[in-house]
Amino acid sequence: MKTRIVWLLALGLALASCGGSTATAVGVTEVAPDRAVEVIEEAPAGLVVLDVRTPEEFAEGHLAGAVNVDFYAADFGDRLAELDPTLPYVLYCRSGNRSGTTAEMMTELGFEEVYEVDGGILAWAAAGQPVVTP
């Protein structure tokens, strides 16, 4: 019986996470690539597209207008804290792991409006969205 309840709870959580966007933390919304495009196109005042991959990954291709802050840099937390928490952000990495951790950090720092691209730039490109390449 306990196994069935756990399974039903897991299924419910999985079904609840499907769709175009999911609130993951206060001020953070996980969005599918197509929804991220809409957010960027609606361009709230001061919107920042934030790429938290390495500079090498960024150089291989990134979202138009993105700002790169290397998640693995020793001063990453300091650089993140220097950003304006009142501006809206579209946040991504390669697949969603680094951006997920970054989203948690941004929540702790009081960022008000963060859209995390579900699946990162891999999902973005797979959805046929444009990537700026050298």
C-alpha cells in the first residue's frame, strides 16, 4: 500500500511538472524554450539573458544578446550578487543543471523575476530556436 501511495505521489508530481512553465521557487519560473522566446520577445524593461556556461561553451554558440557569467569561476557568487535583482532574467546553461543551482542562488539573493530555460541551450536548439555562432 505504501508503495502505491509513493508511486501515485511521484506520478502526480511528474504530471504537474509538464507544460510550458513551472514555478520552481519564489521569483523563478521554469519555462520551455518556446515560452522563453515569448518572454524575450515581450522584452520587459531591462531584461537580461544570462548564460552560466563556461566562456568556451559560450563562444561555441549562445542566445542573442546573452551575458556570460561562468558558473565554475571562483568569483561566480560575487558576480551573481553584483547583478540587479530587480531586473527580469532569462537564465540558461547547457542542459539545466547549472542554471537550476543558479536559480536557487538567485532566489536566496532576492531576485524577483527569473525565467529558467527548461533543458538549457540543448532544448532551445532542439526546439529550433536560433543560436548565435561565431
